[in-house]
Amino acid sequence: MLHLGRLRMLSELGRRGTIAQTAAALGYTPSAVSQQLALLERETATALLERVGRGVRLTPAAEDLVRHAEAAMAELERAEADLAAAQPELRGTLRVASFQSVVLALAPAALDILRGRHPHLDVEVMQREHEEAYRGLLAHEFDLILGEEYPDVPARRRDGIDRADLLSDPLCLVLPSEGPLSRRPERLADLSDAPWALDPEPMSTGRWARAVCREAGFEPRVRFESPDPLLHAHLVRTGHAVAFIPALLADPHLAGLTLAELPDDPHRVLYTAVRSGRAAHPAVGAFRAALSEALEARRPTPPEWGAVLAG
């Protein structure tokens, strides 16, 4: 009988690419991972790893074994979901990875709903960026992730993942209510000389923001670079920058700012994603239902300033 724990290590090594990263993801030492994979090779009487420079990669036989292992792990998760559904009360821990704007806007209300309905279900929420969250989901570090997809920057669809879209959220220009930057431009290009607060360019949000400015005919003068939308809002509120911010954060975090609808009315899509084997687990269903209910209570609306900026 093959050892499922060792198969999981092999699967994680296929995703991470190095023994060190695999060990860090699973909470082992690199030497322990190497020893377990060596045992797996002896169990299977098959070469599973081959040297590539200073690293290793999976052999074709190992890749085939990983596909079987992931199918087996998904089936075990479906069995766990069936057992949990048969219990009279929902218990246990649900581990969630999310990015900041959803934690700010929806998570507290969703957690209140869950606490009232399922007091013995513990929810742990950790802030993670998109790729790190997906890696943690596939490594079984998280049970569910909250993701976002920006226009023209599609999220990569992955095998073995169950995705459910939550919301199409308008993306807005935000300006100070007072001071030199508070004037309402007729075109986005009128802000070509303004200082901007944007997400870092390696992030999908940062790439999208710069693409919007370039489409309008200018390169933004990025004076503040941070993935923190509340910092962006604070810099705008104090008159130091202009920025793009999702409408979901408008109340109450954007109080005192002017919102404008952008050309072509872009939206981001918020979604939840779980491993396919985990999708039927009652804890996942309860959390998704609580998020949807929290969203209905504060669904974002278009900016109050109705004029649409020209590109």
C-alpha cells in the first residue's frame, strides 16, 4: 500500500519545484522530505526524481503517480465531507486565505452570520496574495480562498479547483474632496501630471491600473506604491495622490473622497475557490452562504458622481 503522506510530498514537490520549498510548505525539514521521497522510490521500485542542476524534477512516472495521488486525496476529502454532513452539528476549523479588501468589506459580517448559525465552527482568516493563496490551497494549508480577477488580467484556471463567483465590483477613480487634486477632470488623461497611489506592478491589480492609464495615453507618475487600499485612500483623502479603488470599499472606508466612474465601466470579479474534493463539505457551503448574505447587505453601487470620464 502506497503511503499517502509521501505521495502528498511528491505532489507538492511537483508544484513547488524544490525540496526546500516543499519542506517549508508542509512543515518539514528538507532532509525529512528527501528521506520520505527516497522511501517512496523504494516502495514503488521506480525512479521518481531526476537531477536538474542543483535541483530536482519529477520523472514522467512520478507525474503519472501524482495524478493518481491527487485523485485519491480528492476522494478522501469527499468522504470527509460526507461524514461531516452526517453530524448533527457543524464543528471543526475552516482555514481561509483572503486579500485585504474582502477581509475589510465582507469577512466581519460573514463571521457574525456564521457565529450565530454554527457556534462550534472556527474560522481562521489569513491575508495572502493571489498566487500564494492558491499554492496554500493546493498544499492543503487552506480550505478556501477568496480571489479577485481584474479586467484583461484573467486568473489562471486550475484543474481540481471548484470556483464560485461572488460579485462583479465596479472599479473607480478616487479624488480628494478638497485641494489642488480635487478638480473633476473631463478625461482621465487630464490626470497625467497627478501623483498616483497604485499597487505594485507585479500584482495583477498594479498591471491593470497602469494599463488603464496607458490606454488613456499617459504613463502614471507613481509616487506611492503599496498593495494596501486603505493607504491609497488615506493618501487621496489627505490630498497627496489620486488612485483607483473598488467600489466595495466605498462605505465607510472612502468617506470624504470623490468617486468617478472610469471609461468602459471596468469591474473586478470576486470569487471563492476550494479544492474540488472539498466543495461539498458543509463548512465550505456555510461560509459561502454567509459571504453571499453579507454581500447582499452591502452590495456596491456605482459612484455618486455619475459623469463617466472619457478615456
